[in-house]
Amino acid sequence: MLQQTDRLALAVPDADEAATALNAIFDSVVIDDTVDSDANARRITLQWGRDQLEIYEPKGPGPAADFVSGGKRGLFAGGFALNDPAAVAARIEQAGIKVTQQGDRFVVYPEDLRGTGVILSPTAERETRVGLMDKIWQITYTVPDLDESVAFYSDLFGVENKLTNLYTSSAWGYHAAITWFEAKKGAPLDSLEYLDPFEHEKAAGRFLAKTNGIGGIYMATVHTENLPEIKERVESTGGGWDGMPGGTLGFIHPRRTFGLLLGVSSFDSIDARRPTPENPNAWGNH
């Protein structure tokens, strides 16, 4: 079963441009630059806080080119770490979904799984944080049917016994669910969120329409103690920051992060109101 949210992958026309711009915002650093023959792409990997951000630039026909040429921007895949990635990869294959093995990690391309690319890697403790970001704590899927999607992915990923809380956002126009990999106060926030829009003129609804109603990875959220500095960098270099009241949560517009809609929060603000088995409805409606 999934244990950590540990990486994101973007597919972009120019990996150098994306890496340079992202490093300027987050002080992340390039740790790998290789050819991914399975995706037929150049793949640059950034150390991004304690997690990683992979940037795919198509080199010819293949999954990355299909994503970019299809007019899609942003999240090519969301990555999860676990002790036994081969076991979850086997579950996915048994469901009839193509899985590509790359050494000790496994990749499912977006076209093979409802627009939600997946990277499964072995757990790795990265004690040193690089740059201003700390950790990815949530990956968010937009889906056409909340109940069916939660059941489908929970079984696929082996997290059906984990706490999943339901909520509705009247402000953003969706019904939602969050599966927490470890549901207790003070634990890591790693989780998988699902949004099922009911107001289709709002952002999540527009995203679902752009995917022809299939869905895909809508956004991701990170936590950091350096939120004010990230905010200042975004605002001083072209804008694209949308802050929420209280100053503990903001969003970076996808135009600044190459199609990645990114939420930026503090750990404590989320942990203080996180659902637990003792209080599963703590998230509430908003």
C-alpha cells in the first residue's frame, strides 16, 4: 500500500526552461539529467525539498509527446513511495493496466490510467531538505464520479482500509474525498484527494471538461515553513500567487509552474484540523 507522496512529474516542451524557472522559485537543484527510453523523453530530476520533481521533455513519439501534443499541461504523473512497490505494481497489472518497470521503480502512463500517471518508488529517507520547499503532502485527482473513483483507486493502490473523509466545497464547487496514509495528529500529511465538480464553470469543473470528462491529476500541495519567501518570489517575478485568508495557504498559478497548480501550506495549519479516526469529520464543509 502507499506510504508517502514523494514526487511529481511534469511533461513540458522545454525541460531546461522549466528547470531553470522552478529552481529560481524554490531553490531546488538538478540531481539527474537522463534519457528515459520508455517515455522517449529527456528527464531532468530536481531535488525539491525532501521530495523530487521530474521534468519530461519529449524527444519523439511516446507517452510524454502524447501528453504535450494533446494540449495538456502540467502533471504527467504523481509519485508514491512504499516499501514494496512491486506488490502494488502487480495489483495494477492484475487490473489490466499497463505498468512499465524501470529498475526498482514502476511507471503507469496517464493514457493507461484515466489520465492519472503514477510512479511507484521504494521509500527513501531524505534527511536533508533542499531549497525552500519541505514535502509534497497531497496529490489531487479530478474525477467524474466520486464514489466510484475512490473505490477504484483505493482497491488499485491497496489503501482501502485507510481513513477516507468526505467533504463538500461550496466555494470551489465540488464534492471531495481525502484518503490519509497515516491518520493521526503529528503524522506525515501524505494523502490522495479526489474532486468531483458539481459547478462546471469553476476551476475543477473546467479542468474535467478539458479532459473530455475522464479526469486526471488536477494539482498537488506542499508544506513548508518558508511560505512567505515563496510568495514573495512568485509575486516579485511576474505574479501568479493567490493567497487565502490567514496567510497559511496559497496557490501558485499553473502559468508560473509549467502547468502545475500548486498549493503551498504550513504543516501545522493542516495538522491542526486534519481528520482522524476519532474525529473523521474534522475537515468539514467549506
